[in-house]
Amino acid sequence: MGQQQTEVPRDPERIDATSDDEIRWWAKELGVSNVAILDAVEKVGSSVREVRRHLDQAMAGGQADA
């Protein structure tokens, strides 16, 4: 059978960067690309709070890829 689609992340405070389903879910939830999620996790860690802060700062700074 196919992979089960994640409806919500297992941990709402952490992003599991090893899970394609979670990356897609968070990208849709935060309105950014999968790459932007992975980049943010690499830079600030897996905390959703820190990832949101990083993405907000990137958007305010005019970075088109975030």
C-alpha cells in the first residue's frame, strides 16, 4: 500500500525533518516551500516557534525563497 498521509504532525512543537509528510504538512501550514522548511530547520533547529520566527524574519527581509 502507499504511504499514509500525515494529517497533523506527531509533535506540534517540533518539525521532523526526516519525514517527507511532515515537511509537506508544515510547508503548507506555514505557506512556504518544502525547501524553505528544510533550510529553516537546518539553520535554527526543529522548534516550530524558532522556524516560524526565522521564516517571518526572512519574509520581512524580502528573501524570495523563504
